[in-house]
Amino acid sequence: MYKVLSCFFLFWVGSHADQYTNPIALKAPDPWMVYYNGSYYLVATTWTNEIGIRKASKLSGFKDVENTVVHTIDGRVMWAPEIHLLDGRWYLFYTACGSNTQGNTSCHRNHVAQSASDDPMGPYTFLTDFVDETLDVQELDPSYIIINGQQYLLGGYISDAQNLYIRPMANPYTPTGPKYFLSAATYDWEKQTSSANEGPEPLYHDGRVFVVYSACSCNTADYKLGLLEFVETDPLNSTHWHKHPEPVFQRSDENHVYGPGHNGFFKSPDGTEDWIVYHANSEDTQYGCDMGRSSRAQKFTWGDDGLPVFGVPEATDVSYDGPSGE
């Protein structure tokens, strides 16, 4: 009897998931996270000329680690960094103003740097910016998506409105064409406070391709996520994308989570679970496009219709089971 109970106890302890609480990292807006070779890597906006990465073995571990600077940009005011592993190297996409620019944030353009090896911690070397002479306007929020084997750059731009674009690429640093319009704010829920589509992020499932984007304004508690799905044959044709008519993730007054948005996606260590990382605030009066926003993460599922089900933003300081396989 003792041996049976002992075995049961060991099994229960061994299979019990490590727990975490939100937020996972303070002063970390526009988060992006990957799990790679036994560690999580979290990169976020700094509003400086330095890009840092937090590294932790468990989701709960980010509270105890500092940002390690992996790249210092030749410029200022960095936003929305992401790292993507492509062809054995990490590519660091980010938005920043150049060193020779002054004035307000209209100087922002999208850029990319390359890692020295397959180590996400770099160091990184600047490769190029993505100026498009046919539409040289303020840019933000670069990401990378692959559709039917072809590579594309995603991003936002601001001219007469704040819209999304998609751009064909030969590789992570070489465009093969100009920006193509992808999406603009069309529904009322995308236009609260101000009209905006930004922060496009790729999501793949069962052969389907999605772009999850942020809508409304980051300067409001009603910042939220919307969903595009590629439904036809030409990714550069905006009519070949379907915009779902309702937001897929938004504020929860009950859980005191406001302005959830600008997200990324990552897999659990064992590859069986899908997780979303995003930023939000814990007070409905504490919001703005600044460093006051914190990074949060939670597991999501898929509906019978094949669409992501993100649920409700998790409450602050409540313990939840961490990703499977930790």
C-alpha cells in the first residue's frame, strides 16, 4: 500500500504544471515571445535606442530576470521588436527613427537586423531598412509571414489613416515589390477614440493562415484584437482576405484588464498548446502608448469552425497552470 501511494504521489508531483501569474513582465509593451532550445525569449518595446531580450526557463521566471541588451540601434525611440528564426539565423524586426531624424514620431520606419548565430540573444548586426519609395510614410510594427512558401513582410503605415500593409520578400531583408494595402479600420469597434489597424501578427492552424491585428488606439482602454483570414489565392490583394466582423480579444472589466493588444504567439515546450502574449493595463485610467503597459500570457484554443478562441484576458495576480512541458 505504501509503495502504491508513493508512486501515485510521485506521479502527481511530476505531472503538476508550474504556475505563473500575470503580468509576466512589467514595463514591457508590444511583447513578442518564442520558446527555443529549452528557454523562453521575450522582447518588447523600450522607447530607447537599445533592444533587450529577457530569457527564462519557465513562464514564471521573467519576473526575476533583467533585459539583456542584444542590439543598439543607430537611431532612437525603438518600438515593437520581434525575432524570427529563418534559415538558421534570427532576424530582429523593429521600428525606429533614424539617427539623422528629429521631431515627432513621424520619422519611424521599419528595419531588420541579423543574429551572428542561431542564438536568439545575438549579438545582432543591422542589415537594412524597408523604405518604399512609392509610399514613403511613417511605418510601424513589422512582422513576417509565409504563405504558400512565399515570404512577406507585414507592417503598419500612417498616411491619411493608420492601416496595415503586406510586402513581398525574397528573404528576410530583401523586398521584391512595394507595400500593398491589407486592411483599414472599417467597423465601429476599430474606430473607438481613433481609427487604427496596427500590430499585424501571423497565426497558422491546420493549413489556414490568419493575421491577428490590434484595433482602435493604444491610447485607450478599448484597444483590442481583430482577425483577418487569407481565403483565396493572392495575399497581395486585400479582397482575398476576410475580416471577421467582431473583435476576438478585448478588455475585461471583471478581471481588471484594460487595453489588451499588440500580441504575439508561441508554442508550449512540448508543442501541444498554443499561447498568446500581449500587453495590457490593470486600471481603466492607466493607459497610454508608453512603458506603463505590462506583458501578459495565456493559453488559447481553437473552435469547431477552425478559428482561434482567445477567451477573456486573465485576471492579475491569479495563479494559472503554465505551458505544458515545462
